[in-house]
Amino acid sequence: MKLTLFISLWAVCAACVAPATASAQKFRNAYYDTRRAAHDEEGIPRGAVVFLGNSITEQGWWNLLFKDKRVVNRGIGGDNTFGMLDRLPDILKSEPSKIFLMAGINDITGGQSPETIVANIARMADMVHEAAPACRLYIQSILPVSTKRLAYPYMTGHNAKVAQINPQLAALCAERAWCTFVDIAPLLSDADGELRPDLTKDGIHLHPAGYLIWTERLKRLKYLK
């Protein structure tokens, strides 16, 4: 029974990176609904540190990497900024102390403009301040993809938009006292500005070594203490 359920969820998750149309604005699917229901059942302790994002966030074992029981993973494979906007109010009810957000690559795949993506992330930033003013929001840069190991050909050309959006996210944070921009992308990029081939299994998702580099940067900056 458990094995069947795992295989079913894996099959659904494998479709989480499939391209979508810009007009659909879809974020709900069987995998999204299953993960969100599990998150609702688990709950979030008051004052938690929440990692919010898509599959790149979901695949990080954050509480183990930081050895911190306050850390809660709220990544969902295939999610985009529209889905995160929909989930955020429930997360904010717990009055988290910190949120680490990484969002945007699935929006790019779905054909969204940089303006729409930045506007959605700005709205999330304002929602955090409105609902949980003591919460610190860390907006992490969107990671580029690796064309050298890209398993999803439709993602070719995404890096130009990634490079366009990340400076706008930095500017967004500069305008809001409760936001900090964390530029993770250069740490994991090669000389061509792509995700390092040795750190990715398919051109977008990370090997454990990538998460270790990411975690060490957050530790050195003392964003979790």
C-alpha cells in the first residue's frame, strides 16, 4: 500500500515541471493538493522558520541541514508564485519568525513575464508585513538552469529571464525594511552563468552538494540564529 502510494506520488511529481500556458495560471494538481493537505495536517508551530518554494525548496532537508527543529519545509514541486500567494495566508497564521522564499522558475516556464513574477513576489512581501509584521522575509534569487545537463528542453532560454528578474528582486528588498535579498544563484553557477553541471541531476534540481553550499551561505550570514 505504502509503496503504491509512493509510486503514484512520484509519477505525479515527475509531471510537476511540465510546461504550462501563460493564460492558464494553474498551480493546482493532484500532487499539489496532496502536499498541501499534508502540510495542513502537519501544521506549523508558532515562530517557525519556513522555507517556501517549489520543488527546489521541497527537495532540501532543511531542518536536518540546519539541525534546527524550528525549520519547516513548505516547498511543493511544480508550484509557482500564484500557488504560493494562495498558500501564504495559511502559513502566516502561525506567525513565523522567518520565511525563506525562492520562487519564479516555474512561472518562467509557464510563460509569465518578469513584471508579473516580480509583482507577485512583491505582493507576498507585503502580505508578510501586513499579517506578521515581526516576521523577517528572505527573498532568495532564482537559480539559473544548466543547458549542459538540461533534461527539459522547453526550459532552454530561461536564463535570460532569470538574469532580468534577480536584480529586480534585490531592488524590491531594498525598498522594504523587513526584506533581505539573498543572492544564492552565483554560488551555484558556472562561468557561463548557468547552474553548475556537477551540482544538478537534470539541469534544474540540485544534488546534495548544492544544498550544502546553499546552507553554508545562510549559516555564514547568520540568518538562522
